[in-house]
Amino acid sequence: MLKSRNVFTGSLVVFILALCFVWPIPNGSLPFHRNGLIYPVIVFALGLFFTSPTARQHLNTQQVKPIVLFLWALTFFILLNGLIVAPDIKEMVSTWDGQWVRPVLLFCAGIVLVAAIQAQFSSLNANKLFTLVILFFWGVICIHLLDSMWLYWRDGVIHWGETRIVFNRTRMSFQINMITGFLLAELLARALIHKRFLLLKTPFLIFMLLVNIVCTALVNTRWGTIGLVGGLISTFFLLSLYKLQRNNFLKISAVFLVILITVSAMISISWKTDPRWQEVKADAVAGWNAPFTSFCYDRSDGSVPLNDDGLPINHSNGCRASFFHQGWLLVEKHPFGMGPRKEAFRYILRRDLNDQHITIPHSHYGLIEFGLQNGVVGIVGWLVLLVMCWYTGWKHYRHGNTMAGLFLLQFTISFFSRTLVDHPLLDHYLEQYMLLTGLLVGICATRNRESLPPPQR
């Protein structure tokens, strides 16, 4: 029995690390479907946890119970609301299952992951597991840099904005920002409060950070840069509030100056190298009321609006403003949503306007998309869930479990910020967020994380 549990636990570790490596890679580029890793992770983690008295003993279930209960209450609300308002019940249930239930199960698996693994492998503590997870997530970023170097050696030019290992720039930007946020939190914690969580030497962490910065420039996404800057500043202020005293004021001020210079340089480089910034205000004003016959909504034959300078608006600048405007108007018009559906924005516009020429699939804003599917109550439920996770991180950050709490705080704030400018509340974005958030919540709630007793014989 013990031998079989060791095999299952070892398989769980292999599956979770393999999943972290391949997650952002399209299924069509893999020799297998990602679900072939996702579901074994869910089944093994939950199965090992609930069949192990040792694992259950070392997870403080009372701490995680409110979050889990609320999450499942939100899950069934989304289903019931969809059964009432969805135009296609079969499509709704399929999307609810694939786009929401699977991430929820990953969240639950993440919560019990450390306890389930340590019940058999006591030496594989939270620090080691999370370090391995970060390294395997970083693997795709590293390969992207190597691929960019190969393309430059082959062609003699830098392929800005080209990604071959993942589907598009947004996916790579999300991956880079996610890992960079943890690296910045770790490095700043080591510098300001002399605490650490990841089992990697500081020079290697700095090397990883430099690789991420280079890849951010290569990917050339403005919103990714904004997310990176926001994560850096928020983490700094969290750590400054932790231990701001007279004797370390100069040190904190010096670190802040370095951050300010770095941020200024990043903004300056982005401003000078990306011409889209120059007309962002004029394009946004012109695009706010862009007609539905424009190329914002009909990418094939739509007209291109002009800004006040008489220039054609940039699609990203102007159309995002229009999507934001029209998206919230649609949420107001349909306060109960239309049920889970991946392309709710396009479906509602086509139905309301009786115009099949609209081709834009979504609004590019995560909160708007969530509202179009699940209504105003759904948006409130999602925000409450984020606040519960944020409060868990803050409580542990301020009362002893500093680094796990800091990581949970940083990741929650970062992901929420990204939903304001992008649409990560679907597919592998949401799956990754839910697993990592559940893992951090579980780390916070696991008793005696550093020295679990050996497995029962």
C-alpha cells in the first residue's frame, strides 16, 4: 500500500511539473492534449489527500473552508443563472464545464497539493515544490529567448513580436509577467526584509529576471509592460509597509530610487520604440463611439475611423476604447448575462444588432466578459473571491507566514490588474491562476510546512 502511494505521489509531482512547462503551448503543437495532464493532477492530488490521515491532519481545513465553499457556491450560481438566461443550454453547460469547473477543480487540487505530497515525501516541502513550479513555468520563456536568438542568427534581424512556441504575444506576455512578479517579490524581500522563499541563489534569480525583461522587449506588448510596472511598484510598497523604521529608511529610499529609475527607463523605451503610444489619446477619443460598421467590429470590410489629426486610428488604441464603452453598456443592458460562452461579446452584438458581419470575438476586458456571461452578480462574486484570497494573503503576510502571504497578495493584485486591460479569465490563463492561487492558499494553511512527520507505515 505504501509503495503504491509513493508511486502515485511521484506521478503527481511529475504531472504537475510537466503541466507547468507545457501549459501555454497550444494543444496542436503538443503530442498530447493538456487535459491528459490536468485531470491526473486533479485526481491524484484530491485522491491522495482524502485517503491520507497524515495529509488531512496537516492542512488547516478551517482556514480554507470559507474560500472553497464560496467558490463552489459561485460555481453553482453560474450554472443556475446560465440555465435560466442561456440561449443554448448545451453550449452553456459545455463552456461552464470546460472554462470554469476545470479551473475550480485545479484550485481545490492546488490547496491540498503540498499536504498530499509531503504526506509521502516529507523532504519535498512547500519551498522546494514552489521553486520547481516556478522553474518549469519559466522554461517556456527561456525557450522563447533561445528561439529568438536562433532566428536572429539565421536571418540577421530581430523578430519583434513574433512567438512560435506559444499562440500569440499575449500568452507569452502573461507568462513573463506571472513569473516576473514572483521573482521581483522574492528579490525585494531578500533586499528589504531579509526573508526568502524560493530555493535559488540571488545571482540566478537576477539572471532569470534579466531574461524575462529581454523577452518582454522582444514580445513588444504595451499592456504587458504596464502589468510589469504595476507589479513592481505594488510589491515594493507592500514590503516597505512591513518594516518601515528610521534605521532602514535610507535603504528603502535607495531601493525605491533604483525602482523609479528602472520604471522610468522601461516607460521611456516603450514610448520611443512603440509608435502606438504617440496617438493613444487621439485614437481613444475617436474610437470611443466607433460605429459597428468600423474595422473595430468588422475586421474584414469595416471602415477605419479617423482621429482629430485626420489619421486612421490604431486598432489597439481606438478599438479598445470602443470595446470598453460598448462592453459596459451591454453589461448594463443584460444585467443577468447570457450564461457561460467563450465569445459572448460577439454573440450578443450579432443578436442585438441583427448583424452577422461583426467578427470581433471578445471585448479584450476580463471583467466585461465575465459580466456578459454571468451578469452583475457574477462580477460581484468574482471580486468577492479575489478579496477573500487577498485577505488570506494579507493575514499571513502580516502574521508570520510572510513570503507565502506576499506571493498570494502579489499574484492576486497582478491578475486582477490584468483583467482590467486584457481577457485572462478563460483557457489556460484562468487555469494557471486558479492552480497557483490554490497552491499559495494551501501553503498558507498547511501546518508544520517545513517538517511534516514521515508517512504512516
